[in-house]
Amino acid sequence: SSDSSTSRREYRVGQYVVDLVSFEQLVLPMLRNVNHGSDAEKKICVIDEIGKMELFSQAFIQAVRQTLTGSGTVVLGTIPIPKGKPLDLVEEIRSRKDVKVFNVS
């Protein structure tokens, strides 16, 4: 039996392996930085992208939700077009009243 505290799960999307630890170490401090500070201060946050790979991280999902609900932040993000199994956070974002989706081809 493997000890879950020492074994690391491998996350894959197609042929790609997702390094979740490195992803979170890079992205989460940036999102926390956007989410802290004055709501009077208008901010723009660019997130490229919110897709299958990124959604392996529960902390990323929470941080994105927090960023979207922050009144002082405008988010410019990319989400995949609907195909196959729906991605919960992507569909949640797509259906928000305060989100405008543009299809770019």
C-alpha cells in the first residue's frame, strides 16, 4: 500500500502530464495578490486559460471564483468551447450574468 502523503498522483490531459505543485506555486500567489487590496482600486486579471489541466487544482478553482466575485477586478479569461464532458467551473463561468463570452476563431 502506498502512503498518500508521499505518493504524488499523476494528472494527465491527453499526452500531457500536469505538474500540479508547480502550477499552484506559480498561479495561486498571483491570484491572491489580485484578490487582496482595495475594492476601490480597479484591476484587470488575465487568465489564459481555465481548462481541463487547470481544473485539477481545487485551490485554483476557489481562487478563480473569488477573483470573479471581487468587485474591484475585471477578468479577461479564456475558456474552452463546449465539447465532450462539460467542465463544471467552465460552465459556471459561461452562465454567469456578469460574464460576456466572445467566440474567437
